[in-house]
Amino acid sequence: MTIIDETAESFGPQGTGQPLLEVRDLHVEFTTRDGVAKAVNGVNYSVGAGETLAVLGESGSGKSVTAQAIMGILDMPPGRIPKGEIFFRGQDMLKMSGEERRKIRGNRIAMIFQDALSSLNPVLSVGYQLGEMFRVHQGLSKKAAKAKSIELMDRVKIPAAAARVNDYPHQFSGGMRQRIMIAMALALEPDLIIADEPTTALDVTVQAQVMDLLAELQREYHMGLILITHDLGVVADVADKIAVMYAGRIVETAPVHELYKRPAHPYTRGLLDSIPRLDQKGQELYAIKGLPPNLTRVPSGCAFNPRCPQARDICRTDVPPLFPVTERDGGELAGRGSACHFWKETIHG
Ligand SMILES: Nc1ncnc2c1ncn2[C@@H]1O[C@H](COP(=O)(O)OP(=O)(O)OP(=O)(O)O)[C@@H](O)[C@H]1O
Ligand SMILES: [Mg+2]
């Protein structure tokens, strides 16, 4: 049996050799009253400079926990990393000292969260909080830091930035606050941004604007971007490749447009079928039946089997590895993998 090696260059950016970030066989467990919850169960993914990886999956699939492990902000305990490596520019961050990690977290990798209001300090002006990045990390004077803050607010297209720099977070709309979060993340020009559901709390039109801005800045600064979302609709235009997670594992990987055209996992197909489409107004939306498993008691075999319309005996007994997905005639499909015993019939019919 061949198992796809996602760490291979074919899945990373072309021609750059080493990816910016590479997660290898990452496992994260939580001790809970119910037992040990395997939240992340052998995840592999990589992202290069200038590349956007979308990580997709229903609530509880392990998207945020993987990101927290990368950032070094996991709650430990109850969390634990029994196995795995997280390489940043070729160095395993899990083997670094706390000090080395903090340096990377402050300067090289930044994170944007869903909820700006709880990430920003309500009693400090936006300009002060942005300026702090420059005062603390770059030793700039108050005046220079303020000038930089205004420049950044301009960069993220906050109207009348100079007039609003002393305003407080609650004086901005949700979309503007999310732009401020993006500005904070950009302040030190990181190599990698991890955006965890950055637009989920916003309404649909504002979502698109904020997502476009993020994509534009990512291209301009040539950063790597990991975009975590449970909304397939938002990633089509901005991501290069997608990793679909289910119950702590990656069940499908593919370049973004290929995934939409030809999913190779029944779970991905279910997610795609549940996106509302303008050309099918009035039709009832498909929903994947059932719920994701309790992570302390994941079903044997493929974790998706109880919900899968295609499940057969082997699916209830054998955990499917991430198989390389090929054309019908065996032709290579770069970067594609599916953890389904029946990937062939799923993609080729
Ligand atoms: N501090 C914690 N203690 C115990 N369990 C945790 C903790 N943090 C996360 N988990 C569990 O890990 C699993 C994965 O959670 P995670 O937050 O990564 O999901 P997610 O894919 O980001 O979902 P969502 O779309 O809801 O954000 C969940 O079952 C969650 O309950
Ligand atoms: Mg999450």
C-alpha cells in the first residue's frame, strides 16, 4: 500500500524546497472526565511562503487545536502532545525553549481570531494597542509608534485612520474591528498568519470584504496563510489548497479548484452538497446526517463510517490512511489524497 507523503515537495510551494511550516504526524490529546479525547490524531500539512492553505471541517474536528499547537498556546494540561513535529523554517518548534518559541510567536507567526472584541482590550485605544506592537517589539518611541499605527490602519483600509487612531474598540463596527485584528497581526510583518474563522462573526458582505483584504495583504507581503473555516464558500477564491479534517484527522487534501470539481472523499462531497447555491434556489439543502463522534469514543475503522452513505464492512474495521488520489488511468494528481477506502469510486464514479 502506498501512503501519500504530504511532506513531499509536491504538496508544498513549487521550487522553494523547504516549506515555511510543516506539521508532521501531530497528535494532541485532552484528559477529560469522559476519558482521553484524541482531538488531533496524526495530522500532516505544510504551507509555503505566499501560499494559502485552507483547513476545513465541522465543529470539533481539531482545526483550532492544531493551530494552537502550532502557535504554542495549547492549554497544557489538560492538553498533551504525545507525538509529532512542527517545523518552522526547518526547525522543530516542539523542541525549542520557551524563549525561542515566544520570539517566533511574537515576530514570525501571528494569529487572527474570530472574535476581535474579546481579543482587543476594551479600555485601551486601538492606536495604543497597535502602537504597543512597535514600542515593545521594536523599541519605537510613542510618536513613531503612533505614526506606524496610522499607517497600518490605512493599509487595512480603515477610513479616516488618523482621526480614529485614539478611538476604542467598541466604537468600531465588527468588520472594522476585524481589520484592526488583521493590522495587529501584520504589524511585525510575520512570515505566517494563522486565521481561525476570521470572518465567522461578520455578516456576509462584510465577510467577503475582510477575506479579500486578507488575501490581498497575504499576496503583497508574500506570507504563508493558514485559513481555518467551516465554510467552503469562503475559501474558493483565496486558498491554493485545502485540507479537510474530520475527527482529528485529515481526510482529504487537494488543490482548491480540484476539490470543488471532483471531491475524493464522501465527507467532502457531503460538505460541498450542503453549500447553498444561487442557481438552485428553493431546493432543499443537503445535510450530512448524524453528528461528528465523541472524541473519547471514535468509531473503529473510518471515523466517518456511521454517517457515510458509501460505508461497507472494511470501513467499520480498518482505519483508511491518506491514499494518493490519481486519475482513472493512474496519472498523477499532484497534492491530492483521500482517506477513503473507496476513493476511486468517489472521484471516478
Ligand atoms: N482545553 C480543552 N480541554 C478539553 N478538550 C478540548 C480543549 N480544547 C479543545 N478540546 C476538544 O478538542 C476537540 C477539537 O476542538 P477544536 O477547537 O480544534 O475544534 P474545531 O475544529 O476548531 O471546531 P470549531 O469549528 O467549533 O471551532 C473538541 O472536541 C474540543 O472539545
Ligand atoms: Mg475552532
